[in-house]
Amino acid sequence: MRRKTTKELEEISKKIRCGILETMEIGKKSHLGGSMSSADLVTALYFYKMKHNSKNPDDPDRDRFIFSKGHSVLAQYAALAECGYFPKPILKTTKTLGSVLQGHPETRTPGIEANTGSLGQGLSIGLGMAIGAKLDHRDYKVYVILGDGELAEGQIWEAATTASFYKLDNLIAIVDYNKLQAVGSIKKRYDLGDIRGKFAIFGWKTFEINGHDMKEILQALDSVDEIKGAPSVVIAHTIKGKGVSFAANNPAFHNAPLTKEQIERAKADICNS
Amino acid sequence: MKIPVICKEREILVVFKEVLIENLEKKANLIRRYIIEMISNAEGGHIGGALSIADIMAVLYFHTLKIDPKNPEWEDRDRLVLSKGHASAAWYAALAERGYFPKEELLTFDHINSRLQGHPDMKRTPGVDMSSGSLGQGISAALGMALAARYLKKTYRTFVILGDGETQEGQVWEAAMTAAHYELDNLIVILDYNKLQLFGQTNTIMNIEPVIEKWQVFGWNTIEINGHRINEIVQALENAVKFEGKPTIVVAHTVKGKGVSFMENKVEWHSLPPTKEQVEKALKELEYF
Amino acid sequence: MKNNVIATRTAFGEALVEIAKERKDIVVLDTDVATSTKTSIFREAFPERFFEMGIAEQNMMGVAAGMASTQKIVPFAVTFAVFATKRVCDQVSISIAYPKLNVKIVGSYGGIPTGKAGATHQAFEDIAIMRAIPNMTVIVPADAEEMKQAVKACVKYDGPVYLRCIRCDTPVVFDENYNFEWNKGVTLREGKDITIVSTGMMTPEALIATNILVDKGLDVRLIHLHTIKPIDKDILLKASIETGHIVTVENHGIIGGLGGAVAEILSESEPALIKRIGIEDTFGESGSLKDLFFKYGLTSENIVKEVKNLIEKKRRKYSC
């Protein structure tokens, strides 16, 4: 099957961003910022890189994706809907009682591999799946998107040590490095220092890109395939709220309610970008 | 043991330093003897990891720490947290020798109702600043003490002895990141880098290397030494307390079971009760001056 | 019952600032959720006494322990209830409770209300976990007024405390004449037919249920327990002896929380038939508050229903 071009993927990422807005109930809080900053990464994974098939969600050879920064799951819901894992109208039921789309990722949702939301846990789960692949002699890959603030969790470094020790070259972490967390700027509130250097010293192969430049994202994901004997991390510089003019780089939109007008404006921003 | 002379006026200082080193070596040796006696009397204990920090304990308790055994609650005292709490025998030995409680009490180690519990208990033992035993936690508490010192505008320093296997615990890296973020130069960690843990060599269980570079990337000042050379420990701690702007880790290369030939570098001596013959042999090797 | 509604997390945030004005030894630690836990109010007022710990809860508990060990600082270690208890159980036990250090652990977002975040953020086991840790006091205030007084009382007490806050607005049922008594239950209504024992935000609901039942002729005793540990045994034993049967209600799981505690006490000396209302051994989910409270039976209507059921059971048991 022909691989999608950069241009095509950029168009799809607009659909993903619109899909994120579909999940948001007017006047109710939603994690807009972090979902938008991950949107291009999620697009690249679901529509370019990952081996997967919505008609066969349990295919044992499928690539796995874990959204460790689970509060940004809205981007994944949009991608799963776009891929046909469930009908698009379901997006509107997000976070309502009994919905298959919960506030944070749950395996009740077709296409979701792990329950996350409690930060710091997804990388460990991913590494377990990667070990599973090796034991099972399968060549599927495991992709995990991490938040930058999430790197403060000690469990991440337990997983980093272990992944490197077990030489898990089928494990790829992607850091959505938008430099903001719930209470504001990371550098001001809780400085994480040299993220790339930290992963490197823990034995990971590192890549650093613009997380909204589709060409760079695709190049990095392809380069990772060449790595043998070590896990990889792609540090993706992103903008929280990217694509929505009033939310871009604005910590207030970590988890905020949107009015009807704001949603309309956001849609216009996305379609006209 | 001679320290190089810098100039004539320093000759006296050199002589004093020689005497200091010799005294500290004697103390380290005594601590080792106490460890053997305590653990054999208790019919078990974490002997290897206690012996590996005996020299470090000697320097801390007889040179570096600003403390007062008659006043264990003195609010301006330097703090020590034994984050690798299972090496408690070494701590109790040092505390007893320093005068926090009678030496005879060492024989109650690990006995019921004793003030000397298997892992440090700050509510029971004079001189123990923080309870520990569940690995990875002591360093966080120490960081809290260091933060408190700055907040209360006090000048006490906080020292932590960390195990190398212990750095597999994620919480250690949470503490490392936080200490660096707060630029806590009143926090000094000493890593007992003996390269062994319960089931084997650290680098075969869960490799923690490269140790020095990791702490540097996490924003720490690093010093690397031989953890059994008293003069190196003395110098390292003197430099560490003077360093500004970052917390310091002294990575001390040590030998598990150091001082007793048949225990050195042996995984099984993590916590084996020595037989009567082994105790005699060990004490004979530790006969000193 | 008053008409105003205030979230206990907000009341907590404000009360903390009030008491910190007199008690200069109070500091606050938070893990990147200050705007949610409302320690942001404290951060605004006393920035030099606020310590951001990043998303690293286990470390935070240790840091709080270290600070408290100086005996010059009283730290409040604040985060979401799930992380303040489940994630850090060992750290709280060993670093704080075991040495009985004067740390106040605050779990915000207790129980169901989490703004639809779902299972990972809904604490249904926090009371059960903290109750099982020795040296720990566990307090679950009913409303903003009680929260205000509880914060003051916690600071006066020298030892580890777990204080639970709620995210959503809840009715204020106590006024300034109310006097929060340390470790003591509160009898909100005397009665002899049956007793309802409630805690936290379920007390206002229990009040509504009591009024409905009293209108229907049932002489209901209503007891509010703000402190689950140490629990007020006397008030419970008396209720068991005098009314026979107990319905407990909590915004928490039925295993190990208020219901569990009441059952433990009574089964040893004055057994009563107990119906525990709460989350029944399941993880939570996303949904509106109204939907969730209805689904999990945490409404005055369901309390009324269960009381009637228990009365019926009692009647059948004792009829010829």
C-alpha cells in the first residue's frame, strides 16, 4: 500500500484536531492543550508509521501505541475514529456515563492498549509489551508518548533503566515536549534540565525534532527503525494548544472549558491553517 | 602515610593530617570489629554492606559531622540519613563509638525490644535522624531536611549514604531531579558503590552504569574516590561541603565485605550469619594497632 | 440546612492560608496540581513557603518527612487522593507514619467527583488504605465549615493526618456555631428506629434522606463521623444497642472505609445488621456527577430505599 505523503498527513492532522474538538462538551473542562500538542505525532503514528488495522484490532503482529500522558487521549480518540475503530459520532459521547470513550485511556475502547492516566506508568507497560514481542519472536514495535512534566515521575527512570538493560530496540518513546505543565512553565516550576542528555545517559538512542514538522516526524520515526540493541526516544519540541490561536502556548488551556464561540473559532483556526 | 608538603609552614599541618588519618583508620577498624561482633551475636544481619561503609562512617562521625552526642536533638546538628538502611550495623557501631549510647548496647542489636532495630528507627535510637529500610526513600527525606535548612536559614549540612543497587529505585531519581532543581548545595550524597546486590553483581541484575555521568546529567556535582582510603574520603567531603550551586554526590568505589578477606566481594555475604570460626578468623584479621 | 454550596477543596485552600498567618511553621508541598487542589491560594499568599515537587509523589512524601523531622516545620503534602494514598502507600507508611512525623497528607478529589477524569483519578480506596496504616488519623469533613475547623484542628494535633477534600461544590450544613471535636462523632438527630452513619459529602445527602424518612414516621438517628480513624466507638455502640440496625453511607468503596470500620467495631461487641452504601468493589468511570451518583447509589433516594429495606429485614427477623 502506498505510503502517505507529508502533505496528505498534514491534511489528516487537521481532521485529527477537529476530531479533538468533537470530543469536547461546551462549557466542560477538557485537556485541549496537551491533546493539540500531540496531534501531529499521533497522526504520523496512526497514518504513516504503525502497522495496524481497525478491522483486526487484536492482530498479534500489530504495532502497539500507549498514550502514557493519558489526559491527552482526545488526540488518540480522534485518530481511532478517523481510522474506523469506532463510528465518528461516538466522539461526541466522550466522558459521558457508559461511554466507550473515558476521560483517560481505557482498554474498553477498541484500539486502546493500556489503562493510563496515572502519569509515569505507560512506559513500564510499553516495555513489558516490547519484552513480550521479543519472547514471542514477533517484530512489532511499541510506541509510547510521554509528557515532559511526566518525566519527573521516578517510575519513568525505572523503565528507562530496564528498557536499556534489556536492549529493547522495539521500544520507542516520544516526548511531547511542550514545556508547560498543569501549573505553568516547567522551567519555572520544576526544571527538568537536559532531557535528551538524561535519556542518552540511561542508554537510549536519542532524536530531537520539531514536533509539528511532519517531514521531521516521519524522518525520525524511520530513522528509529535502523537502531539496534537499544531503545529510542524522540524528543519532539511542541506547542501546547498548537493549531488553536488562543490556546497555543497558554497554560490556562491545560484543562479548561471552551465556550461555543471558542470552539467555532478553534475550528476556523484549524481549517484555515 | 605522608601527604605531599606544599611549603615549610605547612609541615605542621601535614603532621596533624597524618595523625588524623591514622586515628580515623583506627576508628574504621573498630567499627568493623563491632559490626562482626554485633551481627554474630544477633545470628545474622547485613554484614557485607555494613563493612563496605565502615571507613565512610569513621570519617563522618570522627571528622566531618558537626554533632553533639550529648545533645542528639541539637537543632543545628548536621544530619545523616542511611538510605541503604540495611547497613544499620555500621551506623550503630559508629554511634556507639562516638558516645551516643553505651557500647555494650550493641549486643542488643536485632533483639526484641532493643533500641537497635534491624533497620534504623529514629524513634528508638539516639543519633538516628531518619528511619529507613525501604530502599529509595531516605534520600527524599534527606532532601526534605536540606530544603528545611535553607527555609529555616540554618547552616547544617545533610549527608546521605545511598546504596548502588538502591539507585534502581525510581524515587531516587525523583529526589535527584528535585535536589538539582532547588540547587541544594547543602545536600551531600555518598554512594556506596560496591557493585554487588542481593542476587549478584549490579550490572547483571539491572545495570546502573555509567554512574558518574548519570548524576552529572541530572545536575549534580560529582566526586569519585576510593571509598576505603581515609584521606580521599576526608578530602572529598571537605570539597563537597564547600561546593556551591549544586548538590554533590561522592561516588565511593568500595568492596562489599571490606576488611575480612573471605567476605570481600562475595555476593553471599550480603547477609549471612558468620559461624563461630568465621567470627574468630574475621576478628583476627581485624586486629590492628 | 443552608443553601450555599462550596467545594471543600476550596475551603481547604482558604483555611490553610488563614491558619498559616498565625502558624509560621506551616509549609505546603504539591505535585503540579496546585490549581486543582487549591494550594494555589497558599502559593499566592506565601510563595516562599510553597514547594513545587513536580509530578513525583513518592519523593514528595519523603521530603515532607524530612522537613517534619526538624520539628520546626509542619508540612502539608497535597495531591490528588489516588496519588496521596495508593501510589505512595509505602512511603507514607515508612517515611511518615512509622516514625510518627507531623505531616498532614491531603488527598484532593476524594471519591466520585473528578471532573469526568474517570477511573485513574477516582479514589475509592483512599480511606481504606490510610485507615490500615498505624499512627494515622483519617478525617473526612462534611462541608466547607467543618473543613475550615478540621484544618485548624489538624495543625494543633502533633502527628500524621490524612485529610480528604472533594472537588465539586457541596452544600454547607454546619454554621459558625458548630464545634468540631477531635475524634468525636456528631449526632445530628436522635432516634430509636434505625441509625444512618455517614461521612464526608454524603452527610448532606443523609440529612435529606433523614428528613424524608422522619416525615414518613420513622424515628431515624443520624450520626456524622468526620473522623474514620480513630473512630468514635462509643457513639456507634450506643446506636447499635438503642436502634439495632445501621446503614452506612460514604463516597468511597464499601470495603475498608466507613462501612468496614463500623462493621469491625460492632461485630466484636454489639452486632447489628449493617447495610453499607458506597461503591461496590469496582473501578470508577467518566460521566456527569448526576449520572455517577445515581448509578452508584449515592443519593438521598437510595439511602431512603435502603433504610426502608433494612427496617423491613428487621421486622421480618423479629416477627412471629
